[in-house]
Amino acid sequence: MGPCTPLLILFVLWWSVPLQGQQHHLVEYMERRLAALEERLAQCQDQSSRHAAELRDFKNKMLPLLEVAEKEREALRTEADTISGRVDRLEREVDYLETQNPALPCVEVEEKVSGGPGTKGKGRRNEKYDMMTDCGYTISQVRSMKILKRFGGPAGLWTKDPMGPTEKIYVLDGTQNDTAFVFPRLRDFTLAMAARKASRVRVPFPWVGTGQLVYGGFLYYARRPPGGPGGGGELENTLQLIKFHLANRTVVDSSVFPAEGLIPPYGLTADTYIDLAADEEGLWAIYATREDDRHLCLAKLDPQTLDTEQQWDTPCPRENAEAAFVICGTLYVVYNTRPASRARIQCSFDASGTLTPERAALPYFPRRYGAHSSLRYNPRERQLYAWDDGYQIVYKLEMRKKEEEI
């Protein structure tokens, strides 16, 4: 052992004294922290026990109430089922009474005496229409109804092109507008944010009413020229028909409708002056004039030139009429009440004379929301596209031969 060894031992002993003091303070700190944690854990256990006890008490109080509520719900469900059965039974009875007591054919006394409608029509031919196709069907009943969605205002039009190869949906909202919505397919139209999927087509002149028609790639609609109905001037009682090419977005033809003193054909749809329709035979126009302000008129149009080929005075009243459509050359007029109730086809007029009023079915439409502002028949699908107080509805039709008895 050298002379420096005692000094080294003294140095180590001197340095270990402060280390022992630091370890002692660290142990005391850890003990205090552990004691605080144990105290908090004990408080949490007390609170958990108290909450568990409160939850048990609440559960014991709620179980009897839930049992009572379940019994009341079952009672209400049973009562609702009973009421639904009664309503269904009443509807079947009403339908039976309607079939046993059909509405009288809409032929007036003076028409029977004079030999049929239209003897007073000035300048109208009222000749029987020669069918261009072998279509010989008439409506038997409105088989079903499907409400697709609610889009736009209370009045408008939605339809497909019965001659077009695509499944595009055309929506024309409002009675005075210049922008149509075009959806690629029906599924896109039914989406929640449907407007984002639609392209917009703007026409050069705003349409009037809800009598527009998409046919063969063209939009046919009535335009109020300056001084047209309600505007004063020389064209006070006239409307101009527009043929608009939807792909090129240009007006390809126009013509002043050859009828003076135009008035709304439907007593319950005051904004429409000319209602255009399409069926298996082509293009038609439904209108009314002051010359006979009680009945509707029907015209066959040439879709190429917009010329009027034939015209008829029909026996169908304007009063309480809300819409109409044409199938196989037969005009069907839908009537309602104000306030709106259950609509019904109450008058028909076959331009070819094959279907007599006595053999025509006069079916009711299913229950619905309000009043039809437009009805468009699609001959390929045998469906009606209806605008019902802002709701877009599809009606499926059941057909029968015109010669068959009801």
C-alpha cells in the first residue's frame, strides 16, 4: 500500500455521504406520491360504488315503466292494425260501389240531339281520325303508383322522351321558366342531391304553363308572344308553338297555334293554355277557346312542321278538369275537386270513333298528395309521369282492347 492510499479512502468516504442523502430524499418523495395515488384510488372506488348504487336504483325504477310502455306500444300497434284493416275494408267497399255505380258518360243532351259533339265548331272538321298504327288499346285501370321524390315547386313537368334511345329524365319546374334540368337516368334523379347530377338546358323563350313535351329529341312548348294571352295587343288570344332541338340547343321551327280566343283548358290548372301530348300515333294538342268555353278541344299536329292536321270539339267539360293525356288516339281527361281529393278519369273521347263513352273505363287514381299539374304518357312503358304538388309520381296502367266490354 502506497503513501496515497489513505487519502483515496478518505476521498471516497467524503463523496458517498451526499449520495446517501439524495437517495433518502428520493425515497421520501416516492412514498408521498404513492400515498397520494392510493388516496385518489380510494376516492374513485367510493365514487364508482356510489354511481353503481344509483344506477341500480334508476334501473329498478325504470323497469316497471318500460314494461308499461311496452304494453302500451303493443296496444297501440294492435289498434293501428285494426284501424288499417277497417280502412282497407272501407276502400274495397268504396271501389266496389264505384264499379257498381259508374259515372255517367260525359255526353250532353244537346249533343245527343244534334248527332254528336262539334256541330257548332267553326272551321273545325270533326272527322273521324284514321289510325296510322294498329294501336287499339284503352285504359282498364290505374294499376299502381310510385312516389319517387319531391323536386321543385307545386307545378311543373317531368318526363322521358318516348322516341329517344336514352333513359334521360327531363324536368321543367314552374309555369314560367326558361331552364330545363336533364338527368342521365332515373337513378340520378332520385338521389338526394339530384340537381348536382343534372345538366341545364336554357331555351330562348320561357314556356307558359305545364303543357311542354319532349318528343323525338325535341322540346315542344307554348310561348306567349308579345301581346299573347294576358298581355294585350293584337295577339291577345294566341300562343306560339316552339320546336327546340335539345342536342343543338336551337329553335328549328315555330308556329302560331291556329285557334283564336284561347283559354285554359283545365278549370283547376289556370296557367296552362295548350297541353301537348304524345302517344303511339304522334303529337296532339289539348286546348279550349272562348267559342265553346265549357268543353275541351283536341288537335292532331304534325311533329315535323307543327301544322294542325285535324281538330275536334270534344264533349269533355273544362269544369274541375286538372290534366289530360292521349293513348291510341283517345283523349282521357282527369277531374278533381278543390280542395284536392281523389282524382278520376271521368271523360274520354276517341278521335277514331272506335271507343264509345259507354265502353270506356273511368278509373280512379290511387290516394295521393294534391292535384296533378301535368300528366305525360309514355307509350313504350305504358306509364304516366305525373307532377303532383311538387311530388314526382309514376302510374302504371293496365290496358285492354277497345272492343272489349268493361
